[in-house]
Amino acid sequence: MTRARVGIYPGTFDPLHNGHMDVIRRATALVDRLIVACAVNVGKDPLFSLEERIGMIRAEIDVMEGGNGTRIEVKPFENLLMHFCQEQGADIVVRGLRAVSDFEFEFQMAANNKRLAPKIETIFLMASEHCQWISSRFIKEIHKLNGDISSFVSPHILLQLDQRRGRG
């Protein structure tokens, strides 16, 4: 019997957007178990608490279509990603790439991670065409300035953002 392939998709997910969900959906075709690892990452000054972000991810995964039978879990982490991967028995780190500008940073991170944990592979999923320009930072900025972000996030996430900004 072959061992289940375990993948980790790490991020801050502040907020979770359609690009993240696209990567999650597509990663399920590559692993048997996918852990969406929500980083504490206080340095990024998140709009939502860790508990809120985890709740939003779980809510979106619960209604997600097309999981390929993959078991998807959501877990917080605040340690070194490679240590978290080893604790979870992960074989693969999944990273999304939107543009060439993402590649240099992600390439350096993957190289460092490989030095720390040689048995864990990093795979890159190119953003789908409709998700290439979505980023949490832009979503928060556009929303803050009363722009329409409904094509970037689910209705549930939009409601969470509206409530956070006192609009809901």
C-alpha cells in the first residue's frame, strides 16, 4: 500500500480570496491530504485574527465544489514552515504564482526550504487566468476605498470584510 501524499498550502489568507481557492481546488488533484496552513504572521498586521481567518477558510472549503476526494484540513502555524511540514508528515509544499514578479521570492524561499528539509518538494501552481491579479493586499485596499471586490472574493468573505469595516 502506498503512503498518502500530504501537501501543505501555507499563507496568511487575510482575507482568503478566489485565487487562494483556485490553488486549493487544483492542489487537490496532486495530493491525498491537503493542509491549508494559516500563518499567525503578526508582522503583516492582519485585518482578521487567526481564528477569524481559519473560520473563513473552513467555511469556504465546506462549500467548495470539486475536491477530488482529497481530505482538506485547516491548521494554524507559527513556526518555521519546514518544521510544520515535518510535524504534519508533508511531502509537498504548494505555492501559487501570479506573475513573474512572484517567482524570484518564491524561488529563493523554495531553495532555502530545500536546504532545511531536502525530502520536501515545493510545487508551483500558476494562477488561473481569472485570478492572476488578485492579492489580499489589493483586495483590502480596494475595499477600504469603497471599490467593488465582489469578483475577487466569495459573498461570505465580502460580508466579513463589510462587517469589519462597519458596513454590514
